Amino acid sequence: MSIVATLIPVTLFLGGLGLAAFLWSLKRQQYDDPKGNAERILSSEWDDKPKP
């Protein structure tokens, strides 16, 4: 039973840490343009440059 008393606070701490990291990433606007990166990787900007 003592292991449960140890695991509950550890679990709550790790969950709070994960929530804090998620809220920090929202505040820093990490999720503003998720579709832009997906389309940017498919662009042919490297093909547009003339070859010497």
C-alpha cells in the first residue's frame, strides 16, 4: 500500500508538468501554422533554381 502512496503524488506531478509544458507551447504559439509546414516540404523551391 505504501507504493500507491508514492505513485499518486509522482503521477500528479508528472501530469502537471506535462500540462504546464503544453500550456507553455500554446502561449509561445507553437501550433499556429500546422498546415504550412506540411505544404512547405512539398514545394519545389529547390527545383526552381537554375543549375550551373
